[in-house]
Amino acid sequence: MNPFETVAYAADAGAGAGPGYLDLLLLVGFVAIFYFLLWRPQSKRRKEHQALMSGLNKGDEIVTAGGLVGRITKIEDDFVKIEVAKNTEFRVQKSAVGATLPKGTLKSLDEK
């Protein structure tokens, strides 16, 4: 008996090996789930935000991602100036604009 001798037994040829198309189908399923649940909605949100940023005009009432509400007084390349109160303006990045508000929203907020 040799202590350095190793014995290897061959496994059965059909044990655990399934058809290859099932693995491929599972992979395609995961890719489809990833696309429809993650990638596509994020792309849609990004396109909507790009359209929002390119459609900003002077006089629009906006709310920023930080919660500031104001009226646009000046539009620059990457920034907008918003008036949040009389004689009080802030410069914020266009990408920080969260949404545009309907006309008259600021006036209704001041009345409360």
C-alpha cells in the first residue's frame, strides 16, 4: 500500500447534467427581468428629467430637489437663478430642479 497513491472515481456521465437550453433560458429570463425592472424605468426617468431641464423658461415656478420653491429669474448654461422671496435670489444647478409647478402656485402658498 502506497501512502501517496490517490484513487479517483469517475462520476456517472448523466448525473446532474441537464439540457443546455434550460440554462440559456434562465439567463435570458434574468436579463429580461433586469431590463424591465431596472434599466428601462431609470432610462425613462432620465429622459424626462433632461426634457424638464431643457424646457425651463424665465418666469417658471419650480421646486428644487432640496425643497426650495421659487420663480426662475435668469437661465444660464448649467445654472438657474430663482427668486424665493422679494430681493432674495439663489443660484442652483439645473440638475437640482425637481419639477415645475403650475402658474400661481407661489401666490397660493403665500396666502396660507
